[in-house]
Amino acid sequence: MDILPLNKWIPNLKKPLVIAGPCSAESKEQMLATANEIKAVDDVRIFRAGIWKPRTRPNCFEGVGEEGLKWLSEVKEKTGLLTSTEVANSQHVELALKHNVDILWIGARTTVSPFAVQEIADSLKGVNIPVMVKNPVNQDLALWIGALERMSGAGINKLAAIHRGFSTGDTSKYRNLPLWQIPMELKRLFPTLPMICDPSHIAGRRDLIAYICQKAMDADMEGLMIETHVNPDVALSDAKQQVTPGLLDEILKGLSLRTEFTADRNFEQELDHLRSEVDRVDREILDALASRTEIIKRIGEAKKANNIMPLQLHRMDELMNKRVDLGSELGLGKKFIKDIYNSIHSESVRIQSDIVNDFKVKK
Ligand code: PEP
Ligand code: MN
């Protein structure tokens, strides 16, 4: 993919590139009041507002439509901020271009649909406009890449990816799990692709936004898209996750921007030393796992000789509880220990099952 660096399409770029504005355009007054306050927040360069809203259930507020594009254009004229909105089909593209929206984005529910993405790409052929592609709702990196490739195929080279979290069906404190390894893998595959984090849709609640923004900065992401509203509590969509321009300012001021490298030799030496300690402990962990596996094989042989099932559920529960308790005593997180032992235990069951059934044990 031919990707133009962010500083080639955002003049005087500073890190992070901040995009802020309401989830939805609701009224001219709400748009202009929000934009005026956002303008006063240093470092915000782009104003966002959803004009057509993809809602999970019908009969919710589905956006104001074309009328909102006029307000967006007034925001640009009055504040000098660049403007952006979500497009989900060729008609949206046509109207957004007619009203001179500066930057388009493709929403998470659209990225999942290659037909819709291709329709947007076709309507953008020959148009020189930046396009940001949100990750699909489900954890499918190929779909995300596919949507970016369709834009690239239409000649769009001002491209960015937006990480807005994934819907996995798991309950957690997040509305959409961040699964940081997925955007990180996209960055590894396309190192020049700018990555913007949308903490609002990851969090689903405003008290988590600052924490996620910091994580995004620590992961070296280039930008942040933060839903901001003059009066979030009465917002017609995503009320719980929107912040006021005042809180946005606080969040941005509180960010620590860290660097990957330093010229300080002492620090480098200290880090090298600690890393070699980690290497040594990892070696011990792997040796211990290998010893454990040898014992598991002997259990497998004994079970085979006595015709006992490889998986004994009561043992699994007992083992898990004891390990989680022991881990807690040692100051380790419960979920961390559970995840590790789920994986260790399922490998043990697989090994024993292969032995009991005389299958070949894979190394
Ligand atoms: C939005 O940005 O308001 C939106 C609908 O987001 P997403 O596509 O990430 O759900
Ligand atoms: Mn929203």
C-alpha cells in the first residue's frame, strides 16, 4: 500500500494528533458550542461529528443527515478546525464531498462488509481526500487490512487506521476490548500506516478514557479520537462515554509522552542488566514447564494402565483454585494465573489423551 506519512497531510503535526467532537451532530447550537470550546483546547486539530449513525436497534436517534453537514462546514469556517465524519455508502460520500468535509472515516460496522467498503472505494476514485478506517467490530485483522487495501486500490494514499476495540462477547470493564496485539500487528505489517486510538468506543465510559489514552501513547500510536460534547449527559448517542471539552483538556495535559530510545548510557546498562535477569527467569520457567510435562506423561501412562479418563473435571477445579490462591498470595493477578493455568492444563489434557489413546505425542 502506498501510504503518505501524517505530516504530509496534517500541517504542523504534533504528537498526538487529536480528533475531538461529538458522537453525533445533534443541532447547530450543540455543534458550534462544542467546536468553540474544543478550539480552545490546545492540540486539537480535527473536529469529528457523526451525521449518519449506525445504531444496533431501530427507532434510536439515527443522525440528522445532510443538514448536519452544513453545521460541520460552519464549524470549519468559524474555528479553522479540519472536519471529519463517518461515511457508510456512496451517497454519504457524495454528500460529504459536496459539503467539503476534510477527512472521512469508515465505521466499525461498515469495515466488516466488503461490499459496502468497495462501494465507498469506488465512489472515492480520483478524489484526493484522507480516509481513516476503523477496525471491524469483530477481531478480524484481515478484514481491517482488506478495507485499507480497498481504499488504497481506489488511489487513496492519505490513509490511517483507527483502533476502537473489539466486540468479543466477553464481559469486562470495557465496552469493546482493546486487544492491543491486533493494532500492534497491523503496525508491524504496515509500519508507515498512522494508527489512531479511539478510547471512547473502547471504554464506553468516560472515567476510563485517560487510562486508555496513556496506553495508546505508550504503544506509540500517532493520534487520539475522543468523543467530546458540551453537555455529554444529554447527548443523543453514546452519552456515557463523551467528555466535556474541559475534561478533554485535562486528559490531554495529563498524558506522558515517552520515547523509545535515550542517549543515557547508565539507563541503557541498567536496562540490559534487568533484561538479562528476565532472560534467566524465563529460562527457569521453561525448564520448570518441561519438568512438569515429564510428570504429566507419567500420569498419562498410569491412567492408560488403569483405563482412567484423561480429563478429570474435579481435579481441574481443585488445581485452578489452589493455583489462583497461591498466585494471589504472591501478588499475581487472578485472571493472569487463570489464563496461564487454562493453557497449561489444556496442554496436559492433550498430552495425556494422546498417551491414553496411543496417539503420537506432539513435541
Ligand atoms: C462513532 O465514531 O461514533 C462510531 C459509530 O464508532 P464505531 O464505528 O467505532 O462504532
Ligand atoms: Mn459514538
